[in-house]
Amino acid sequence: MTDAGGSPPPDAPSDAPPLETEYESAGLFEDVSTDHDDRRALLDWLHEMGLSVDDMRDAKDSLALGAVAGDRQLVPGERLTLRAASQRTGVEPALLERLATALGLLPIGGAPDGEVGLTADEADSLAGLYALSDLFSEDQALAFLRVLGSATARIGETAVSMFLADIESPHVLAGKSELELAKTTYEANRRVDGLAERLDPFLRRQILQAIERTRVTMIHETERFQYRYAVGFVDLTGFTARSATMDPAELAHVLLTFESHAHDVVNAAGGRIVKLIGDEVMIVADRAENAVEAMSALMTGYGGADDQIVPRGGLAYGNVLQRGGDYYGSVVNLASRLVDEAVPREVLVTEEVAEAVAGTELRFEPAGRRMVKGFADPVTVLSLAT
């Protein structure tokens, strides 16, 4: 007998095994680091969130049981085969695969075997991004996707590392339950909703700032590959030796402090951080004076791990090849090599830098002629007076 809606009355017996039995059969209580009741509370919550027992078993096998609800919330939707994504978008499967590879997309949980597992939203976005090739060449469109993939991967890695260090680690050390962590993870992932829309105005501003930089650094009317920039590198002397004695938390703190300081002072001086590579930072500025001010601030404003880790830098000025948000050429190579020639808290600069800031209050001291690796002739250098 059923009620008017076709459902069994509340007191009708069910042929389905109780959830506890299903959990046991799926091995969801095996190798439990917490007690049985804590695991049961987590499993019941996952069930309420719409996950099947099979979903839970698969998540447990991949060590993601507590995070599976958050994972599904973060990237919702069916994982499509390339053929299905192609039928949806009209883009050939092989091309979709090239686009996904350029973005750095890898197989995720629930993806079909041997497939990246694009969602419908991802497939639509890829097709829309490929439309850039109507404006640019296909090679340039793919190059743009590679930069986009690299930038978004860094955002993702940063967000996850922050969560692990600031939220999950204290949670685990405090001995809180699996369910509490699962709910915290779910809530953190929910905060990603709408992130793209919130980033949109800043992306637009960054594009405009890049346009304005090219106007200032343009060499002449017909050149569209090379631009005139001041390029600097700063690394940390003593970092390798000192880091070998640090615990991971202390090492992370030193790097965070240096990176935060570098971003703040370089941006304040009108420069731009190009990239951070371990204990080294690369900066550029469209005006040599701004670059010198940034380098000076980096030398005087940072001392890490009881001043056993100390910055030093090299700065050059001239024409560089600009591509994919990075910079190339002999000016870049020279600035990088000058770092190795500098002593702690010293910035070595080329004559071109000193000439570009002539008439300002910036002062330099002669530092001789150096044989620099990769350069056939000696290079005349000066030391920034701080």
C-alpha cells in the first residue's frame, strides 16, 4: 500500500539494509583513527549531503573521505568524456584535449578512465577561451592558456597551503572530530563560489596597467617584442645553510615574511614582482629610479632568522624581450649574474642604471670591473649607496 504520493507509509518495512550495515560492508569503518561513533557521524553527514556509499568508499580509498563533500561542492557536475564535451561545445575532442593540457588540467575524482573529466562549465569555458584564436593565432591563444593555467594553479596551491597550515593543522593537533573538519572543509570550499566574479575588476585593472607599462617602455613605433625595463634580482645569502636547521613551520615563516616584504616594497615603489623562485625574487620597473628605490628598500627592510639570512641584489637596465608575463635577454641575464657578485645587503648596478637616474638623489659608488659568467667582456658595475 502507498500513500497518495506513491510512497510507502512511514511505518512500512524496507528491503534496503540499514546504513550501518552498508557502511560495514563497504569497509568504511576499517583503519579508523577515531572511534566508531565519530566515523558514523561523518558518514551520516555525507549521506545527508547526497553522497552514496559507493562514493564514500571511493573517497576513502583515495584518502579523501573527510573532504569528498567539499570536493564535490568545489567542482560540481558530471565529469564528461572528451567526446561528450565535444558534442556539447562543437569543439573537436583532440583540440579540447590540447586546450585542457595548455591550462594544466589533470584527471580529478570521478573522471572517466584515461580522461581529464571536464565538467559542462569547464567545457563551455574552454570553448569560449579558444574563441581568442579568432583574434590571435592558435599558437598565441594556447600560449595565453598556459599562462592562465600557471597563474590559476598558483592561486589554487596558495589557497590550499593556507588552509592546511592555518586551519587543518591546528584542527588535527587539537584532536577534533572528522565531522568537524569535513564541515570546515566544505564551508571553506563554499567560499570559492563567486570568486571569479570578484576577481574580474582586478583582472581588468591588471590588463590596463600592463597596457600603460608598454606605452612607457616602448622603444620605438614599430617594435612590439622588446621594451625598455629595469630588471632586478634579490636572493638571500645564508638561506641554504640556515634553512637546513629550521623546522618546516619556521622555514615557512621566513619565506612568507620575505615574500610579503618583497611584494609590499616593490609595489609601493612602482615596480612589479615577476616571480619568486625559492629564496630569490625577480622584479621589473618601467623607470630605473623606481627599481633602485625598490631594491634599496629590499636591502634595508629585511633580515631573517636572527639576521643570519640577508638579502643582496643585482640591477640592470635596457631592452628586454617581453613574453608571457616574463622577461628575457642579456639585460635579464646580467642582472641575475650580478647577484652572485654582490656582498650581503649590497645592490650592484650597471652603468646604464646609474645613467638613467642621473639628476636624482640616488648615489652609487664605483665597484670596479667584473668578469661576469656568460659575458665575454668585463662589466663595469657600481654599488648602490644605502
